Amino acid sequence: MTWVEAIVLGIVQGLTEFLPVSSSGHLRITSAIFFERDAGASFTAVTQLGTEAAVLLYFAKDIWRIGRTWTVGIWDKSVRSSLDYRMGWYVIVGSIPIGLFGFLFKDQIRETARNLWVVATTLIVFAFVLAFAEYWGRQTRTLKDFRMRDGVVMGFAQALALIPGVSRSGATLTFGLFLNLTRETAARYSFLLAIPAVVMSGIFSLGDVFEPAAPGTSVPSVAQMVVATVIAFAVGYAAIAWLLRYVAHHTLYVFVLYRVAVGTLVLALLLTGTISAT
């Protein structure tokens, strides 16, 4: 991997991780168009440690309060009716699907699912699903109305993001809207839900990131991996603040149009032989 590649991919990861456009899909597309190779699923997983560090910092007070209340609630029944205690369980239970499917389909995720035909198609298909959710969702429920059912549904939605092009934040936002949650409520839970899955995925991928997953895969040095992750953290922190402000006052249709445009562009490049699908 070149230094330009590491820096560019770090920026792309930070910009797209929290937007409903698929960071893994964008890393795959960026690698194919500008560097004519794939950085690999492990590179994506490790750079996500940077963006999740941004989540931990941005939501530090909320995370500390939820974690403390959940821990106390294990022994003290008096706090079990609080939202913070219940939110701790919602995040734990909601994290199970992506962990389970990620373990069962690890090889397919690292290889088959990274085919650019798959990435482009899922970008477009799930753009229309997001558009339907934005149109149909009544957005009448806030965080105080959140229930275990919501956590389970959004947990399974997050698992869909194991396929590059779906988007973890996009899938959770979409199903949050189907559950009639406000965009801001769905986004906040989405940020919290990502922490266990993404951190564990990044840690487990550390051993693989410096080994080529397939011929033609670029391999970063330790220094390049560190720099890319730090860049993803800095850019990702700014993206969190922007997205929370944006979804509070705007629809998600701009992301729908963007996903369709990018997906269509990739399909056109594939059909003309400009880029390779693998």
C-alpha cells in the first residue's frame, strides 16, 4: 500500500462511516477506481476502530452513564426501570446478530461480498428501501419510547451491513424509520449499537490486516495502518456532529440520490470494463 492510498482511504472511512452510504462499499470502490486493487475487509475493519473511537469520545458521557447504570442495575432492582439500564440491554442484545452472522459468514464477507457487482447493486437497492422508509415512517417515537423489540430489529438490520454497499448506519436508520422512530433517535441508537460490533471486528482483524487476503490485495505497513486509523478518527468525529444536526432537520433523500448515482456509476464502469469486479 502506498502512503497516498492509506491517507485517502482513511479520509473516505471517516467521511462515510456514519452516513447512510456504506463506508465499506466506498472503500472498495475508491480502491478499485483510483488504486486498481482492493485494500481488503480487514483494512476496513481496523480503520473503523478510528471512527468508533470518535463515537466513544463524542458520546463519552452517555456511554459512561449507561454503562454505570447497567452495572448497578444487575444488583439493584430500583434502577432497572430507567432508560439507561434498559439501553444497556438494548445495545447488548442488538449486537448479537452481527456478531453471529459475522462469525458464520466470515469467508464470504472477506471475498464474495466484496465483488463490485454486489456492492453497486446493494447501493442502489437499499437506496430505494431507505427512500420508502423515509416516506412511510411516521417518526412519532423518541428515545423514551424505545423498546427491546426496536433493539432486536435494528440489530438484525445492522447485520445486513456485513455486505459492502448496504451501510450499517443506513440499514439501522432505515429500520428505525420503519419502526416510526425519529431520525435523530434512530441515529443515536445506531451510534451506540455500533460500538461492540465494530470494536470487536477491528480487534479480531488486526492479525489479518497485514496479510494479503487474495492476490492483488494491497497490504499496509503498521505506520500506514496507524495513520489511516487516526485520520478516520478525526474526520469521523466531525461527521458525527454534522449528521446528528442534519437528520434533526432534513430528510434522507439526498443520500438516496447519492447512493443511486454512485451505484449507477460503478455499474457503468464495470459494464465498460473500466474497472474489474474483483
